[in-house]
Amino acid sequence: MRPVSILCLRFVLCLSIGTWHILTCAQSFSPSKPVKLIVSFAPGGSVDTSARFIAAALGEYWHQTVLVENKPGADGNIAADFVAKNNPDGSVLLITSNAITITPALNPLPFDPLNDLKPIVRVMSIPNFLVVHPSLPIYKVQDLIEYAKRQPNRLSFASSGTGTTPFMGMALLQSVSGIQMTHIPFKGSAPAVLATLSNQTQLMFGDLNSTMPHIRAGKFRALGVSGLQRSALATDIPTIAESGVSSLAGFETSTWVGILAPKSMTRSLSQNIAQDISWVLKSNLIQEKIKTMGAQTNGEMTDDFGSFMRTDLERWSRLVKELEIKAGD
């Protein structure tokens, strides 16, 4: 027992000349060697961005180097498989997205994400914005549903590929509202945005960074946000769940980011690491960085995060089966 730690698990986080400084009396995990935070995607995306500021903060908090290492490929599963087979001493952790609960619904994997990895913390959720080309006579979600019901498959939507969160969000929207639209996949979000800006496709789900400049410029019309809460950076845009369409009550398809470890990690160690990460996430500076991404902190730890992952995988598996979605569609 370290009674002082109960009183002293508080810290101040500040940014000074590009260096993170965390003042703390004690932490739950004291790594004896550098920690690798394995990122399941290439540099530049939301998972990589969050990995870098979390690693910097944890490095100061733990008084140990925390390295960010990108292992992209196979929708994030190369990194996940690598971590699943690694040392469970806390020196190798995975930071990934909900691709880890979507991909298994579409393709068999060389590992089981629910049984080969141990959930640590769900860091944040990043909602998407449902946007349409402004030439359409569609001003709210209810208009979209009515338009699509009158003209099945007349509307085409862009995505960065089958199995991505924007695609799955649109698939879910069609399923629960009983409409049919045509999917046009692109190799990345940037070409999907360009296609919708030019009216090659009429609508899409996109994150705040890719859509908000065009929304504010009047080149996109925003119908709703896919999260359960309005974005703090766009409070004037309602959630899709607020649309007034009864079938869309509770609608939510945000991209989530989470940290996991090898399954054989002890329960006490996983709880200690989760507690430290959760403390770091509560700092004002980290909260501000998360806000600038248009995200919201989640904070479910270990068992709660594991239950969430299981429910998420079951949700997407049902949808894939119902709509007969195939990888590469």
C-alpha cells in the first residue's frame, strides 16, 4: 500500500517550449524500460495524432521514454497481431480504432481481437458529419430520408472504402431508415471529399477536419453529426439522433480510438496502466487537443472497454449479415 498515492494522484500538465511537463507524486505503473505505443495506421490520421500527444504526456508522467511506432496495413490488423503476440509486461501497447471491431465482421483474421488482446482504455470518440451537396433540395435528415425513399438508389454516397467508419455509418443509416443509396468507394477521404464537392457523389460522412471548412464556405450542407452529442466545435449542427426521425433515435457511428495490450497481461497491471492513462486524459491540455480533433473523451477502462468492444463487434456483424456486405464492395 502507498497511502500517499491516494492523496497525490493529481498532476499539472503544461506545454513549455515544445516539451511536456507533468508534476505528480506517484503513478500506478513504473516501466523499467522504454514503452512502445504501436499505431495501427500510417502517420497523419486521427489515431496517429492522438498517439503522439498521449505518448508525450505518458513519457513525462512515467518518467520513461514512450515511443510511437507505426505499423500500418490490413485495416490496422498487422499492428494488432504484432501486439497480441508481444510481451505482456506493459512495454508494448496498441493504439487503434474501431477498425478492430469492424474488420472481423467482414473478413476472417489471423487473431481474435476479443480474446487475443486486453482492453486498457477507450480514449475518445470522433463523430462524423453527414454532408450533402448544396444543389440538392435537402436541408435536414428527414428531407434526405424522404428524397431517398421517393428515388431509390438515385443518390450516391462517397466513402474511403468498404469497412471504414464513414461507409458503415451510411450502411447503418440506410438499414434503420429503410432507404437505398449507391456506394462509390474512393482510396482515401480526400478524393471522397473532392467527389462530393463536385457533385460526382451527392453525400458522405466525413470528419471535422475534412468537412468543416467546406461546411462553413457553403460548399457542403451539414445535415447532422453522427455522435450522440453535438460537436463542441459546431454546436449549431444537430445530431442525427435529434433529427425527429423515429427510426434514428439513438443513432451513433463515431470513430473511436482505444489502447489495448497483449491478452496475457495481468489484470492488476492492465488496471494500473489504465488508471495512469485515464489521469493523463483528464488534463486540460489533453482535453483541449482532443477537442480540436472534434472528439469527445470516453474513458471506459479494462472490463467496461472490453464489454463495449464486444457489443460493437456484434453490432457490425449483424449489419454486415443483414445487408450482405462484402469486403471490396
